[in-house]
Amino acid sequence: MKPSKHQVIIIGAGLAGLALAYFLRQSGHDFLLLEARERFGGRIRTSRPETGAPLELGATWFGNKHTALLELLTELGLEKFAQVTGGRAIYEAISTSPPQVVQLPPNEEPSYRIAGGTDVLVRALLANIPAECRLLETVVSHLTLTAEGLEVKTSAGTFLAERVVSTLPPRLLLETISIQPRLPEELQQIARKTHTWMGESIKVGLRYDQPFWRENGAPGGTIFSNVGPVSELYDHSSFTDDQFALKGFLNGAYHSLSRAERRDLVLHQLRKYYGPVVDGFRDYEEAVWRQEPYTFTEYSEHVIPHQHNGHPIFRETFLAERLLLAGAETAALFPGYMDGAVRSARRVSQLL
Ligand SMILES: Cc1cc2nc3c(=O)[nH]c(=O)nc-3n(C[C@H](O)[C@H](O)[C@H](O)COP(=O)(O)OP(=O)(O)OC[C@H]3O[C@@H](n4cnc5c(N)ncnc54)[C@H](O)[C@@H]3O)c2cc1C
């Protein structure tokens, strides 16, 4: 049987893949969006139980400089709201000194969150992408240049496309998809050493019935600690401010512990600042991104944060001009961030 043929196949339905599909839908292209996971969104992942604050286990914040993301939010009619800092923070400089409560300087560059949760953006994009143009649980394993186009072999069958756009983090593309003929040596070298932004991070969050960190003169929900294991924590209450949570980052080195061990370490640290009230949490959530095979693969050598993010080679075309790269790490501006993901999608959409 001949593989079904499309003008464009997009690999990966994170923000870049979804935004690209949305732009291609607007320009009337025939496309197919292929996603390995059982959910859309990639490094955007919002946990939302039936009750309680939505918790961002992936991307959360952005600023006024992130104009590509802001334009898309406006176009989709989505609102943003400023991150609550409370004016004060708990600061722990070294383990031999007690934590201090410090005044935060006025925030000249406010940090925003998407009202309702970051996945509201994912859902708004999906609402504009017909269901027959997107497949979940479809893992791309091979790309082969043929006389008819680019053949895309997946766990759900083989497809043919005039152009293919990979939105995978460049390292993941090189490490997990077999490509014939081989991509240029320079691209391979650079992509393999390109940092996948936040790939090693661990997000932790706790939902509470009451925001005890704001009450009775408590020091607020902002924590910066060099002692850890929680390095940063923020008030993560809902946009409507009627569902309460704290959320932040756990030192990535704790990835090999069990979930229960990590939760106990988080609670132990928070007890130091707030007392036993922290034990009254509704639920604990975490995401260990290093354990996600569709985001992260171990590096064979040391790679620094953001290494090669935005490298110009990612904006070239490959395999007889049939393969293009998008995705946050390929963007010339704000690579690694949601804004970079949207920018990369916009750029590629203008080339197709
Ligand atoms: C913990 C964390 C916190 C973050 N915080 C922020 C923040 O506050 N602000 C900010 O701007 N950015 C933040 N980021 C970065 C932000 O999430 C990314 O810039 C953005 O979401 C990347 O989108 P993308 O589409 O380029 O890549 P991804 O979201 O990684 O999408 C790639 C997609 O490809 C799929 N895929 C992988 N392999 C295959 C395959 N073989 N076949 C088919 N599909 C495949 C994946 O499942 C995924 O859906 C954070 C990221 C993390 C992990």
C-alpha cells in the first residue's frame, strides 16, 4: 500500500508544532501533525485535578519582551496575569546560617502566567487544528529521502511528505530518529551538543486549602535557597485566587530518588520556614523531566545551559530542502523559551 502523502508533516506537537499547525491551517496548507506522547503540549504540562489549583509542571512564565508569544496569546483571545511575589522572599544563602526574610526590589520586568494555566494555550491551538490532521502516540523513528519526497516511518505507519518540519529539541532529533541520507556532519556535531532547555529540571508543587504563607504575617510564598533541595518556590495560586498552591524547582540531582523521598525532602525544607502547617497539603505533584524520553537523552559530555540554543545552522534546510527545523532551541531570539518556540513556528510557516 502506498503511504498517504501530505504537503507538510510536522514532527512533535509541543508549542512549536501546535503553533506551526495553527499557522499552516490559516494559510490553507495540507499538513499532518505527529506526536509521540499520549498528550499534546510537550514541555507544557499543566496538572489539573477536578478540584484544586492547576499546577504547571513545565513552562510557566514569560515577560513583556516575549512579543511573539504575546501576539499569539492576543490573537487567540487569551489573558495573562502577573506572578504574585508578595514583596518579600525567604532567602537561604548557606546551610550554616538561618534563612532570612528579605524585601524584594520592585519588579521592573514583571513575570506573567497564562490565565487558567499554560495548557489553555495548547487547547486554544488545538481548537483550530482539525482532529484528522493530528495523531497522538505516533513515534517517528525514520526519515528517508526518496524520489517522491520524504518518507516518515512511525509506530503508526509510514507517511510521505513534500516537506517535513521537525520540532524536536535538536539533540533529540539526532539521537532518536534515524535519517537517510545522513545529515551534514556540522549539524550533527552541533545538534548533539545542544542543550535541551530545562531537560534536567524537576518541578514540584503542593496544593493547599488555604494560603498559609500569606496569612498572619507569614513571609510569603517566594523562596530562594542555595541550600535546597528546593532552590526556588513561588505562590502558584490560581488566576482567580481561590485555589492555592506553591510550586518551584527541586535540584535536578535528586532525580534518582523515589517520588516519596523527594516529597519528604520538600516538606522537610518547607517546615523549616513555615512550621508543621505544611504537612496539611492536599496533594503533591512533580515532574522529573530527565525521565521523559520524548524530551531528554543523557549527554555524553558536559553541556552548559542554553549551549548552542539559537545556532544559525538550525535555520538552514536539509535533505534536498525537504527537511526544516523548528522548536524552541532553533529560534534566533529567546531560544529555549516558549517565545522561541512560537517564533520558530512563525519563521518556518513563512518558508512553506
Ligand atoms: C520544567 C520546565 C519549565 C519551563 N519553564 C519555562 C518558562 O517558565 N517559560 C518559558 O518560556 N519556557 C519554559 N520552559 C521551556 C518551554 O517549555 C519550551 O521552550 C517549549 O515548551 C518548547 O516547545 P517545543 O515545541 O519547541 O518543544 P517540546 O515541547 O519539547 O515539543 C517537542 C514535541 O516532540 C514530541 N516528540 C519527541 N520525540 C518524538 C518522536 N520521535 N516522534 C514524534 N514526536 C516526538 C514530544 O513529545 C514533544 O511533544 C520550561 C520547560 C520545562 C521542561
